[in-house]
Amino acid sequence: MSKTVLKILLISVMSAAGIAIPLYAENAGDIPHLEMNGTAKQLIVDGKPFIILGGELHNSSSSSLAHMEPVWDKLAGMNLNTVIMPVSWELVEPVEGEFDFSLVDGLLRGAREHDLKLVLLWFGSWKNAVSSYVPSWVKTDYKRFPRVKNSEGESREVLSCFGKESLRADSRAFAAFMKHLGEVDRDDHTVIMVQVENETGLLNDSRDRSQSAERAFRENVPSELIDYLSKHKKSLIPEMREIWAGSGFAESGTWTEVFGSDADEVFMAWHLGSYIGAVAEAGKTEYPLPLFVNAWLVQDNFSKPGQYPSGGPVSKMMDVWRAAAPVFELYAPDIYDPGFKAVCERYVRSGNPLFIPEAHRDFSAVPKTFYTVAEHDGIGFAPYGIDEAVDDHPLGKTYRFFTDIMPLITEYQGTGNMAGFMETDETTGTVELGDYILEIDYDMFGKGDAPGYGLIIALAPDEYLMAGSGFWVTFSPKHGDKNRVGILSADECWYKDSRWTYGRRLNGDGNDGGLRAQFLHVDFLNTPRELPISSGFMPPMPVSPDDFTLQRIKVYTYK
Ligand code: DGJ
């Protein structure tokens, strides 16, 4: 049965049963959307799974088309397929009720001319916990658009999420923006996702102390939140479960009674999530692109809410946000933190698809791309400030490689047959794929400081595809099998435009005489390439010393 027929059937069954059909569900069609592939949620663009090989612009770059002119070429030259950039409320509604989308249209034009997709960031009521991008008619009318107050009753330059007029105005503007995108981009799909607001939450205090906020804080926790937590009790993020367990999973009471010393953060997450979710719903009804929010992370285990934005979508508050704002399809971490892997692991819990819209743009972006898309079936990766990346940044070659192999990666996401890895503090790693245990050893000769990283796909129980830099792989049988494992063949290969080509057979020094698969450091991280002649063997250099190749490796067992 075709998807369209299925959809029509579903819609008729829902309407016959009197179930409300969200407007946006009716016309999702070919509009970019998320879809399950096995256990992975993938972004589907133009009917195919798509991985964002992206970069986020500096905040001000996209506010000027003239400024963007040379930037487009640079980004296309770096082989990005997607640019992440802000669209601010102040520039699209400079006068209340009068919308001007000429800047947005120019950005779409620039992207299309360079064959790039866009993820747009709606800088509305909040950007990094403050309200610097709201129009001046909002900034100056602080009676109609009330501010957060501190405990001394002083106003902050931050909109309060209890301001009903602010919610109405932001929703109307976001709806107009999404409606416009629907009008100009429904057939082209240049814009593939939209982020609503940016790194929200409240800084320097754990909660808003304005009168309306204080009144709401004295009320009981809304039954919608309790119902959500009860319904999802078994799958709650463990930190949230622990918070709620503190009251014995109380099913009614004030915020403090139910959430104890975490009450302020949960309260802010619920009210911010409700506000931003309502803004998002208003836009999604106009044009149903995938919508998401991003998080300013908790910096360390000792930080208290307010030292990081209180109530923002940090991973421990994801359940509260899901209850308040079911419209969001994913929660995205901005990872500047050195604990990159740990943050990824926190953000893939309870089925959240991994998308990293911001990260350092240093050379660690290369291993992080491998790790995000191969280990966590990620939707995409994007370093911040990409418009100022150095010339010849190695991400350019990395993204070209991933563009070529994207059909393979997306085919294997969600199957359990792919792993990604990157060296952090450890010198070895273990991966179980196919019929074997694969030991990864980063301690390669000529290593310098460059980390090892890569990906492995099990094409069959005894056949692997590998790529990366600076690691060895040895194989052993699973489940206590006493057999020995040898490498039957190792072939250099490439995958481009969905076609395979093969290079050298690497069955001698190239795989240490059948002992281990070898991936020399690719040059572009300036790794010393001196090989120890005394070691007795010389692995073959990659065809191009600063580019990735794949190896297809078949193994076998013997007694
Ligand atoms: C995180 C924010 O989300 C970005 O908009 C930008 O301000 C960066 N920080 C700057 O490092």
C-alpha cells in the first residue's frame, strides 16, 4: 500500500473516530520530515535520508545579503550541504503587523544558487537567555511585554515567559515566517528544519520572580505534566526520575512539594517549554517543517540552575519539555564541552535523534563528524562560526567524503551494523559487529598528537567496510569461540554516485600480513608520517595522503 493511500486511510479513520487531526499532519507530503529507519530517526529531504554536513554562521552574518555574498562560495567550497543561520524577529517585523521577508528570500536565493540547504534559527523572544533580537516596538513597550524580575523586584532585559502579549506577538510573527516559507519553498525544500528560539532558559537566577511568575509558582503542578510523567514513568530520563522520586512520585501538590529542591528549574522548563511550544505550533500549522530547540548545556556537575540557563532544554529537563511542547521533534545540544561523547550519550536517550547545531570549529570537528553520524546515527553535525573557518579546513575533505558515502551511512543507520569511534583519553576501544569482536588500537606509530577516529560497517557477518585515520583493528571471534581469525582480503575502495570502484589489494604489509586492518593518519591534521623502518613492514600510503579511502575487509576463522 502506498504511503499516500495509507495516509488517506489513517485520516479517514481518525476523523470517523472524532480524533482531531493536526492541520500539519494532513499535508506533510514530501516536505522534509523525520522518519524511522530501524532504530534510527532520520531526516528525509527530497524523499531520501539526508545527513546535515553543516556549519552555523556567526550570529550577525545572515542579517546582510551583501555580507553573505562571498560567504556562500566559501561554504560551498568547503563541501557543506547545509548552512545554519539566524532569522531574527526584529528584522522580519520591524513595525508591528508589517512583515518584510525580503532578507529571508535573499538567503533562500543565495542557498539555492550554491546548492545548499538551510536550517533557520528563529531568534524570537529569546536568544541565549536574553531578548536581544525582539523588535524595538517590543523592547520599548515593557508594560505590554513584561520583563523577568529579580527577587528585589528589578526588571531584567529579558522577556518573561508569563507575558501573554509577548507569546501572542512572537507566535504571530513565527506563524507569518513559516507561512512565508511554505509559500516560497514548499516545492524546493531549501529550508529543511527550523530551530525555535536559541539556547533558552534564565541566567543569574533559578526562576522568574515577576508577580505573574510568583503567582504561578504558588499554584499546583499542572495535571498535564503529572500525567505525562506518570505515563512515561518507566522511560523517564534517569535524572528526572530521581528528581520526582524525591517526593515518592507525588501526583499532586505545589512545585516544591512535587519536585523539591529542583522545583525552580522544572517550573521554568514547564513554562518556557509551554510558551515556546505554543510559538512553534503556530508556525507548524502554517508549514510543517521539523522543529527543534537547542540547549546551552550544564557545564559541570556542580553548576546550579541560573549558572546555566534555568529551564532550558538541558537533557535532564527533556521530559518536562516533551510534556509541555510535544511539537518539537528533537532536542539539540550545542557542544563546546570537552566531554563530547558523554554529551552525545545524554542526548540520544529515550529516542532523541542526535543533531549538533553548534560545536568548536577546530580540527576536532573531523573526528566528531565520524562519531556523530556513525556511532549515534546522527542527523548531522555543524561547527559554529563556519564562515570564519580557516582556508583548507580539513572539514572540507571530510564533508566531501561523507557526501560520497551518505547513501551507505543512511542505509546502515538504525540497523545495529555500524559503529563510529574517536580517540579521547583512551588508547583502545572495542566494537562488536557481525560475527566478531573488533579491537581498535589508536596507539599507532607516527601518531603525534592527532587523535584516531573512524567508522566500521558490517556488510555481512564476516565482511566489513572501514574508513578513518590513525587506528589498527584486530579481530577475535565472539562468544568464547577458540578459533583464530585471519584477514582473507583487504581491498582499497571508493563509493561515489552510488558506484563502487576498487584500488589496491592490501594483503601484505597493508594489513600486517593478515593480522590487523590498518588506517594511517590522514595528513590533514598535520600528523607526522614517519614510519619506523625498523618495524620490518611498511603499510602502503593512502592514494592521496590527505584524503579518506575505504577498505573492504573480509575475515575468516581457522583452527
Ligand atoms: C552559543 C549560541 O547559541 C550562539 O548563537 C553563539 O552566541 C555562540 N554561543 C558563540 O560562541
